[in-house]
Amino acid sequence: MKIEIYQVDAFAGEIFKGNPAAVCPLNSWLDSSLMQKIAKENNLSETVFFVKKGSKFEIKWFTPEIEIDLCGHATLAAAYIIFEILKYKEKIIEFDSNSGILKVIKKEDIFYLDFPSREPQKCEIPDGIEEGLGGNYQEILKSRDYFVIYDKEEDIKKINPDYYKLSKIDTTGIIITAKSEEYDFVSRYFAPNAGIFEDPVTGSAHCSLIPYWSKILGKNVMRAYQLSDRGGELFCENIGERVLIGGKAKLFMKGEIYIGEETDTGGWNKLLIILAKGIGMSVLFYGIISFFLQFLFNTAVNDLIYFAYYIVVGSALVLINILSIIALNFPKVKKILKITGLLANFASVLLYFYNVLIFVKKFIH
């Protein structure tokens, strides 16, 4: 089995910036354990899988360690592939996810994620967060993630987290944020429990950052920057119960994942092997049956029927084998080939029983 894979730098106007995500378009869902293994093998902060169902796309996100309920940059990366590579003609993509329906709107070269708002609330301060982060924070809140507010941008830059201590906190991730002079606000995001020490750019964190800073700054349209080594710019808007999180994206890489026997044998070699087996088995199997029936009934098959018997049945078996190898290498036509293969198999069975009837008829008469 082959799976297409793309790597996209999300929230970036050029490669080597923003947050890289692996994107795997699928025709049907794989087992969750297999998708988790693929994400672990990719070793990126997120690998996203999607399947087209009607007018929507079902979507799932995996870190190297766990499946998560929402990921912004990987959703943006998936939307980029659907719009730019798969040439989706509509202006809005609807993703059906564990977090509900998520929309992505393309406006020129910016992709806007329409995500649920998650305004952070007051909470008890968890053990280890102060030691894990350090610095003089102003307040700690919580939505999905813990949300730590600092006084200024320089405070955010200086944070040197203790990831071991942060990993002991029961949470998906930890957001730290402050006002900015160049942007409206800046942030960083740590998620050691999900196998990510520091995420380069975290779209889902802005589901909490946007409503918080919209209220503090008294504005709905904002620009934000995530202060990781790679960095990423986000175009933000508060629209009530939803938020718009905008960013650019660039394709870095495309390729194929090989799962199963295709990892050991090339397509042409496998085709030749299967064809040889198919032809050999058809001659051997039907030759033995013909010899047995002739010996049992002491009769001979009409030469024309005998010839047609070998050609048609043998061809049917070869066709089934050809369809099988094509189906393995071209998943998009797999269903059609399966149906054709079944019809070919059915035809060979009918031919077999037709020949049996001829033997019986000759024996009776």
C-alpha cells in the first residue's frame, strides 16, 4: 500500500519558517494505531490525515505520541494541499472533526481557520508550573491549555522552561503570552506531554489567545507572532463564539509512504511474479482437472472448446492478478478494479461449470 505524503510549512511565507506538518490524503480511514505509527515515524509536531466524505473532509491529527482533538497549523497545511495541490474549486473547505465543523477560507495567499473560541478562565495554579517556567508572571488562567500571562515581550523571550517539570502537569500544553510593540501580542507554546517540547507555531492556542487579547486590547482584528526559533505570523480576528486564525503556507516536500510488501519488491517485479504464478497455476490446475475428467469418463473434449477453455480461464486468472497489482499501486481506482476482478473471477467459474456439464452430457449420451 502506498500513501501520498506532503510536508507543508504552515504560518510561513517561506520555507524553513512557521510550523511544519505532514499531510496524508486518504481514500478511506486507516486503523488509528497505524496512523499513530506514521506520525511517530514522521517525528513532526503533527501529522494530519483527511478523507473526503461528500462535500466535507473528515480530519484527524496525531502528534508522535497521541491523537489530539484540534490542531491549527496542521489544519492549515491540509487546507493548503486541498486548495493548491488537489485543486479544490470551492472557496471554503469544511472539515468534520472531533471538535466539530471547522471551516477554512482562502483569501488570496492567506488561509483563515474558522475555529471555536476558547476563552481562558481563572483556575487553581498547578504544582510545578512556576518552577517549570520561572520568571515573574502576572496571572495563570486555563482553557484546554494552561495560559500564563507575562508583562512584556522580553519576558517571553527569556523563558527557559524545565520540560521535565512541565511534563508532570496534567494538561495538553502551556501557553505563555505578553503584549508586543511590533505586533498586538506574542506567545510561545510548550507541550511535553504530547511529545512536543516547544511548538514552532500553534494555531489552536490562538483559540484562547484571540478572545483574551481582544478583550484586553479592546479590538477584534489583531496581528500576532509566535516567538519560537522558526517563528510565525498570524492574522487574527475575534468573531464572538468563533475566531479566525489566518496564515500563509509553503510546500516543502512531497513523497510516498510504503506500507506492506511494496517496501520489499518494486511494482514491476511484483507484477511479473504475480503474472507468472497466475499463468502457472491456471495451466496446472485446469490441466489436472481436464486430465482427471477425461480419464474418469474415458472421453475427449472437443478441441475448440478445450482451446477456449485454457485461453479464457487462463486469461481471466491473469486479468485478476493484473487488477490486483494495479489496485495496490493506484488506490484511487481500487474499488472499480475490485468489482472488475470479481466479474472476471465469476466468468472463470461459469466457464469451469460449463465444461463440467459438457463432460457429463457426453458421459450420459
